[in-house]
Amino acid sequence: MATAKEHIEEIRRSKFSIGGETNPLTEDLHQAVKNLSAELYAKDVHFFMELVQNAEDNEYHEGVDPSLEFVITSKDITDTGAQATLLIFNNEKGFSRKNIESICSVGRSTKKGNRKRGYIGEKGIGFKSVFLITAQPYIFSNGYQIRFSEEPCQHCNVGYIVPEWVEANPTLSVIKQIYGSSATLPATTIVLPLKPDKVKPVKQQLSSIHPEVLLFLSKIKKLSVREDNEDPRLNTVSAISISSETDFVKKKNIDAESYMLHLSADEKSGLGECSYYMWKQKFPVRREHRVDRRMDVDEWVITLAFPNGERLNRGTSSPGIYAFLPTEMVTNFPFIIQADFLLASSRETILLDDIWNRGILDCVSSAFVSAFTSLVRANEGAPVSTLTHMFGFLPVNASPYPILNDVRDSIKRKLLSLKCIRFNLNKSCNAFAHWLQECVSHHCAALHLQQWVPDTIQRGTLPALQFIKQIYGSSATLPATTIVLPLKPDKVKPVKQQLSSIHPEVLLFLSKIKKLSVREDNEDPRLNT
């Protein structure tokens, strides 16, 4: 088999007629590249998202934690006069002959027809998006060391896709110094000497990478950004290292599964962490929602993420909709929606009027109800105080997007029709059922969510809050959690005896509780025992 260098020479000779016989298709290539250029610069393509998308679609050796690292330096390692150079390191398997031939073509992706295998790229721009920020991208992978140029090649008058072998500037040893001399260089390195007017925008993009970028990626487990300068005081990019870890996968049935995912983001301000309850469910694609761009896809896979605590962010708004990678849509929902949405070219929003996307959104309410009821059932044995946060996942606030308000209304209808607040807990009149219902009633009242509470609760199945407040003391604010226990007849006396005999040193070795009190409330105080 030919060496990497011989392979590049073969491509230059046979495809671009460099040092060989004239290829009659060269003029067609030239026109295709001109069309690519027009498309590339007409679209507001997000180069960072395209590179992350490519890395997610790459293949990795078993046992490797797929990672993507961005390093920006002021060193002109390509000797092109660049004020700054961006290096991207990816520990994938590396470029194959087929990958090289694809990148030297226009509109010939190795991912076409592989949507079912999990590939998330689709625009046909991919790697070529780097030309938005560089005039000469370099690739070092599996023995290949090549560069491309947006300027037409002097030998064939074609730009963008003509590979040129790189002997020096940069060398692998120089790249290794920037990566870290003590570490092994990953299989693939992309070197981008930045255009002068792109240095500041690229630094801004790198500094604003959202820490939840890995939330719905199945392969990439680590992503980092840092700046490498001889004088660290010159660094202006906000460094960050993001990692994800899946706790376990619990199969619910053939169409749904749930798992916990942990994200951590390490940056100068400290380490941020958040866990997310993930619910993934499949739905068949309806005939009326099929589109040409997804004709080979027979099912939608919708994933909902419920953050357990404060979401990770970097002072920016948190996106509510993902298409594997984040859009810029803020939904006002307390959960995150992920699906194979069709996007605007900028990746900022999904196409709101697209029938494919509308079909997906029609299924979100069903996925939410399945996830929500699963969460409640999974916590049946837990203390009531740990359950209240689940009702914070109800989409109480209106969304700025009318189509998402339709989703919100559908969720409410489905929950109320299922009487989900009570659902299977009323099988027996145990204390836990009362505790949970009271907890829900109080939580919903506090958030003005009476419209989310089943009629049976509102009609008086549970003690009204105003009666509880009278007992607690009308001048005081009711605590966040109240548990009401109607005592069994034979337990009244033993409970009173226990309450009367609580030892005053009960708080001696407790680290949190600072006050504990017992009292009896009767209209006639003389009845207190």
C-alpha cells in the first residue's frame, strides 16, 4: 500500500492534473469549489460547533475516553505571519485513506446515509467551515501531514480541496511542545493560523463555550479550552475543562431508558458540577411529518434532561433546546429538550415551521409525562422532603415561542388527565400518600400552580393550607414543608407519650437542626395533655 505522502501525490496527480495528464473534470471541480465558497460565506456557520460535530462523528478505539482539546497560541508556528494560531487535538482513530479522499472533494461526505448509526453532521460543510477563520488549515493524522488553501492552486486553479504535503512549519515536535511535552500527541491535530480579523471573535467564541455542550453527545467525554503563551499574563481566553460521566443506564422498556449523567466544568472561578436525570424515548415518525432530509429515519429519539440543582453556565443564558449540540433558544422550561431537529444554518434555532420539527415537538409532552411519572415512582420510598423538587420540573412559565406553549399546554392536559399527582399512591390510604399529596398541594400553591393540581385535591381531599396556617400561627410564615398525620385511634396516647418524653439533649450531636419544639394546639388549652 502507498505511504501517506504517496497517496497525497496520487490525489494531486489523478484528480487535479498536477504533474500528470490533464483531467477534463478539473474545470467542473473549479466551479463546484466556487459554489462551495459562495455557500460557505453566505451562511452564518459556527465553526466551533462544526468541529465538535465532526469529532462526535469520528471513530475511537475501545477503552479510550474520546476527547477534544482547543489550544490557542500567539506563536506563529506555521510561519504564515499569523497573529494567533488555533490547534485542535482529537484522540480519534485518525484519518483513513477514505477520509482524506473525502476531504479533498466537494459534497462527498463519508457520513451520508449513516443517520441511523448516530452521525449528527448533515450540512455538507463540516471541516471546510474552518475556512471562515483561516486561509490555510493544516491536518496531521495517521502519518498524513497536509494543508489546504482557500486561494486557487497555481497548478490547477482550484482552491479549498487541493492537498499539499507539509515538510516543515509546523513540525510535529513544535506541535508537541504546545500540547505538552510529557503527554502523547493524539492521533489527529488540526492547525489553524487565524485570519487577522478573526482572532478576537475566535477568542470570544472559545471563552463562551457552554459547559453543557457535552450533555447530549454519546462519544465525546472531555472537552477543554486553554491558551498557550510564553507569558501567561498575555492570556485573554477563559480556560475551561468539561467532562461528562454516565452513572448507569436503566432500561424501562423497549422504547425508553433513563440514566444519570454528571457534568463537571473546571475553570478559573472554580469547579462546577451538576447531575442530570436523563430520559430517552423513541417515537415512530408519522408519514405526514416525513421530509427529504430525513427520509431514511423511521423513529424520533427524544431525550429530556432534568437538572438536579443549578445548571452549569458561564454567565450566559442556558439553552433549552439541543440538536445534539446547543442552540441559542431559551425556552423558560425547567428541563432541556434534545432531538434530531432540523436547524437554521447558524445553529442558533430550530426551524420552527418545519413539519419534521413539529412532529418531534408533538411527542415531547408524552415523553415528559413518561419521565415525570417515572421519577415519582422511582422515589416512592424516599422522604417527602426529597420529592418536592420534582414538581419544580413542571413548565409553569410561558415560553417566548408560541409552538412551545402548545407543548406546555399539552403537558398540563396529559398530567391532569392521568391525575398524576396522585396516580398509584392512592391504592392504599397510607401515610405516605397523604404526605406526598400534601407536599404537592403546598408546593403548587406556593408557586401559584393550582391549575396543575387535580380537582380532588382542590375540592378538599387534603386539609386546606389556611387551616394548617391557623394551627401553625397566623402571624408566622408557613415553612416550606408540612407533613400532616391523622393518627390511628390506638396511636393517639402512645404518640402523646413519646412527644412528652423527648429528651432535651436530642440536638446534642446533630450538625444541622438548631431548634426542635413540641406543643399541643386545642381551642381550650385546659385539654392539652
